[in-house]
Amino acid sequence: MSAFDLNELRAILRQMGDTDQADLDGDIEHMGFGDLGYDSLALLELCSQVERRYGVQISDDAVLDMPTPARAVTYINSLLTAKAGA
């Protein structure tokens, strides 16, 4: 499986709806999800979408490890790497 990247994250956020939140095509990597208009419930939905698409388990507390899109991509890739190594 290829690595999860910012474009994959953008696609999931767009499919979640509320595309008026922020310009997802801009330089969003280091912006906080709150600054992009996504609250904690939206992050839980993001985690749920990733779980379904990629077959990984993400705890509800993981949103604390993903304050920005860049950190979310890194965190999700660490889960995918661990899954591949299992």
C-alpha cells in the first residue's frame, strides 16, 4: 500500500462535506484543523473514514496527536506502517 499523503487527506475532508470550511488546495499542512474550520467532531469523522478505507484502528484520543494536516498524515502513516509490519 502506498503512503497516505496530504492529497488523500484533502479528498477525505472534501467527501465529508462542508467544503466551504477552508481552501483545501492552499498551503494547509501546518494550519490547525480549528483554523481550517474543522472541530473535534469533524476530526473523529476523519478518523472513522481512515479506519474504513485503510483498515487501521484509531483511538478517539488520537485527535490530540493530529492538530494539523501534516501531523495527521504522519500519524496515519505510522499506523499504516505498523499494520504492514504486522
